[in-house]
Amino acid sequence: MRVTIRDVAHAANVSISTVSRVLNDTCVVSEDKRLLVLEAAKNLNYRPNPAARSLLNKSTGGLGVLLPFVSGEFFSEFLGGIDEAAQKNDFFLMISTSHRHQDEFRAAMRAMDKRVDGLIIMAPELGAEDAASIPSLDEPVVFVNTNIDQRPFDVINFDNFGGAHALTRHLLELGHHRIAHIKGPADARDAQERTRGYRMAMAESGIEDVVALEFQGGFTQESGHAAANRILQMDPRPSAIMAANDYSAMGVLSALHEAGISVPKDVAVAGFDGLASGQFTVPPLTSVRVPVRELGSTAVMRLIDRLHGKLADTAPLRLDLPVELLIRESTSAKAVHGRTPAFE
Amino acid sequence: MRVTIRDVAHAANVSISTVSRVLNDTCVVSEDKRLLVLEAAKNLNYRPNPAARSLLNKSTGGLGVLLPFVSGEFFSEFLGGIDEAAQKNDFFLMISTSHRHQDEFRAAMRAMDKRVDGLIIMAPELGAEDAASIPSLDEPVVFVNTNIDQRPFDVINFDNFGGAHALTRHLLELGHHRIAHIKGPADARDAQERTRGYRMAMAESGIEDVVALEFQGGFTQESGHAAANRILQMDPRPSAIMAANDYSAMGVLSALHEAGISVPKDVAVAGFDGLASGQFTVPPLTSVRVPVRELGSTAVMRLIDRLHGKLADTAPLRLDLPVELLIRESTSAKAVHGRTPAFE
DNA sequence: CTGTTAGCGCCTTCAT
DNA sequence: ATGAAGGCGCTAACAG
């Protein structure tokens, strides 16, 4: 933070406004002075101070991303999509995590405030109270994988309900009736939607009392492992397990392996998310591919459109990205490939 | 218009400086005015503008992270470690990627400049020319997983050489002699170190002409797959393959699977990085666990110490974090099943 | 075309 | 204890 525009002006024997004009190419400057300025700036290794600039501009050139975690395949892919789109549009990225905690969520919001031009928020567990505090920000916000029904924000989600419905139907069509379901975190709306899809498909098949088949999980491998062990104690034992996400399903696989139970012969297993590592499990995991990367890039593009004022009085976006059934060996020795049946 | 300190001062019937003093708790203010200010600030939802503040402070409260990619298990875990440590110390995070391209690397450096108080840079492919341009920054820098021999920066690496050496010895001790090696990107120093460890162990075993056993890879699954197919055409065929990282090794596993070759019975396979998903491959992958998460948090702590001036005239850090051999079934059936290895 | 001037929002001496 | 005034580095009027 040492060499300023003033130093450059002095070195080039011009005024500071001329320097500014040359560097921003904001109006015509005589060629000789232009070169002089460029030369001086280069020699002095001058780099404008973005803080000073954004004090005038009211714009930072940055996008904020607030999500539960940065690690894990799901968030990692999401960030990849965000990063690519942001870089392509010359925005820098500020990233914060909530760890699904309200206080960290608020702290992150505070930290991003005015340091970025817009926010992308993923908070599946976001309660109504937090949602209410969001309009206090000046920046436009795009929510992803979050259910904010009542507010005028752009919202981009996956078709969690449709995917879970299709996945459950897949199991039903294989002849399974007793399909246990391992739920995600109770407060996460995406998890709730998946459970809803499960229940709907079961109900459509005339299967009552699914509640007895539902087990609490937490989107983690450990929770899936624990739930599987509880499921194994049921009598009669379910012939299939549909976990709310792939990590849980991987926990299930390891629990079944430990118990000497063969998949899919004895018990079929399915996950959700379509993580790349699901190809490498034993056996490869049936799942629902959600377009995580695309979710990120779509959110960035939408946000940038808003920032450019292109969407000034457009109605808030409400988009559910389509998901895709990935049938692998964990449910059926025969692997097929297909899109989500239209359930809208 | 956004609400400024002036609005608060007006609403509370005090001067701007009083507001500043109350909000920053910078000197004693009479209790009644204090409450007045706090009240007004709350009512107006006043949030100080960080740009204006950092113009004076010359500090932003942020850390920059520059790395090749954000997605993938390796970078994802690294970011997790960074995020945790940064959050604990109330620093926000700016993240940019180079995709291993020089121009993107420089663009990212420019974007971070002055927007953060310090930088963590992971650039295994960093050439001497780029290294030369780095001192032009005013912020302190900690390099991770990067070899910058000649410059006075803090550098934290893994013991790539030692890990590769130990891993190769493990294969040699299992009785393998013809051990093929799939290298990482030619310009990546961490990959080079791993290759060096491989060569050293081979040489110590009296095995000459290893160059014929080395194949170019690129740290990706696809490159590992392609290299494996080339290896399979060798005559005599190597009995073991040591890949420069886990992703390559997973590509090898799939190529061998396609070719109907059994692992580890026909060919043993080993990776490097110790990714979590290596537990789920068929068979589970022998690897070298590198403490990625710890690398991130250590770098943050070191950087913050520098920022606090605690390390004013300390010599630059040069630290190699220890790695750990993870022996799984892809090299030795004994690891999981408790059977005698077939080679003996 | 170019230089001078007035802020952007805030903190920090200075006075009072 | 409080208010007024002077920048931080930069851009955007406004004159010349």
C-alpha cells in the first residue's frame, strides 16, 4: 500500500486525473502523455487501490458465496461451477461457511456485507427468522438449494422431490415393498423434499405406515452407518434402503458389509446426489445425479444479470433444475440410464 | 442511498466522531450519548463500510487463497482446513484459481492485491519467472505444496519424496521388481518429488533403467486410465503400478478392471494423497496419506502470526509435513482379509 | 485535451 | 467529553 496515483502523476509530470484517465481508458489523452503515464506506472509497479475505487463506484467486483461447508464432494463441485463462471466474468470470490449454525451464518453475512456486489446463499436449513434478516442487505441475493417461499428472491433448487420419487419408484418396480428410508438433517429443506418424494411414491403404491420405515440420519457416512444398524434389527427386515444422500448410503454399504449382507442380493441400497465416488463403491451406488456444478454457474449468471440491471423488474426466478436417475449395481445388477420421469 | 455514519450522527444528535468512538469503543463517551448512538445505529441498520475503513487502516481483515482448482477432494479438504482456521480468527476468505495457467495465476494475484492482508499460494507448477513477480506484492505470502527454493518466503510442503520412497519400498518388499510409475504433470514440483522418491527406492534396490517403467500422467483419472493401457502392452508386464496420485490410480483400477486383470493378484496398484474415496474403490486403494487439512490450517496460522508482526525478523519457515503409508487391499490382500499375500 | 476541485465513508488528530 | 477538520486513494465533475 505504498505507491499511489499521486506518485505516478509526479513521475510522469502530469496531473493525477490524467493518470486516472489513461489507466481507465476513460477519455482521450494525447499519445505522448499516455505513454509517459504507462511507463511511470510500470516502473513504480503501481496498482490502484480497490478500496478507494469502490468507495466511489459503490461496486467491488466481487461475489460472495455463503454455504454450509467448503469440503465434501457436493460443495466442492458447487464451488467449481461458481468459480468457473465468476472467473469468466471477472468477478472475484469471497467464500464463507455457516456449518449450519445460525450464529456463523449471521457472522458470515455481516462479513460479506459491502465487500461484494451480490451474494449466493446455500442454506437448506434456513429458518424463517433468518430469512427475515436478509432484506437488510443492500446486495442482490440468489438462493440455491434453499427453500425461501415467501420472499422475493431468485431461488434455484434441484428437483429433490421428483428425484426421490423416481428413485423410490425404481425400487418399487424392482419388486421391493419394504423400503427403509434414511432421512437427512431434520431442518434441511432439501432433505425434507427427498423424504416427501419417498412418501409420495410409497403412498402411490398403496404402502401405508411408512413412518415405521423412516430413520433419522444426518447426511454423513457415520449417520448412515448407524441407521443401517438399526434397520438391520427390524423384523421383517427391509429389502431395500433409500438414503437421503450418497454419503449416508456409503455408510450403509459399510455397515452391510460388516454384517456380511450382500448388496443388492440381500438388500438393495440407493443414495442421492450422484457423487463421482459413487462409481467406486462396492458395489457401485445407484443414486440420483443432481447438477451441482450447473447449479453454481447458473446462480452466478443470474446474479450477474441482476447486477447489470438486466433483470430490474423481472419477477423473481424460481427454478428447479432437473435431476437424473443413475442406476448402478447397488440396486440392480443390470445398469440402466434414464432421465427423471416427468412428475410435475 | 446506503446509511452512513453521518446519518447515525444526525439521528442521535451527536457528531460523526462520537459515533465512530462509540462504535469502535475507542475512548470514553458519556453513557447517555453512547446509548443514543447505539440506538440510532440499530434503528437505521447501520453497517460501517469496510472499504472506507480499510482506506485508513490499510488492513482488510481478509486472507487470499490462490490454488490450482477448487474442486476435487484434495483442494476441497485443503480449503476446509483454511476455512476453519480463518473463521476462528475472524478473517474472511478470498479464493481464486489458476487452473495451472500462468495468465490466470497472474490475474488472480492482481485481483487479490490489496483486497486481503496476506496470501496463501498453492502453485506446484510455479516457475522461476512467476516466483520473481511475487515480491512485487505488499502482502506477506505463505506458499504451500510449492517449491520456492531461492526466495525468502514461508513454505510448507508435504514430504512427497519420503512418502513416495516409503510407498515404493512397500511394493519392493512385497516382492515386486517391475514397478511401473505413472508420473504427475511434468511441471508440478510435488509430482517431481514423488517421482524422485520412486527412483531413489528403485535405485537402492539395485534396479536400473527405471525410465522405461515411467509413464507420463496428469493427476487425473483419465490420464491414469490411458497410462495403464500403455503399461499393459509392455512385455514383460509390470507386476505393480505406482501412480503419482489417487485419481490416477483410480483410473488405473478402472482400466485394469476393463482388461479383466485382477488387483492385487495380477497387478498391485498404489496411489498417493490418501483421499477418503480411496476406501471405497474396488479394491480399496493403498496410498500415502498427506495431511491436506492440516496444511491449510497451518498455513493460515503462520500467515496470521506474520500479520501480527510476531515473526518480524524470524527466518522464513521451511516445513515438510510428515505423511503416512496407508496399506490397503490394492497392494496386499493381507491388509483387510488377514490372508497371506499371494506373492510369498 | 488537461489540470483543479470536490467528495466517497470513515478514523484521528486537533481544538474546545 | 465532544465537535470540527484533515486526509486515506481514487474518480468525476468542472473549468480552462
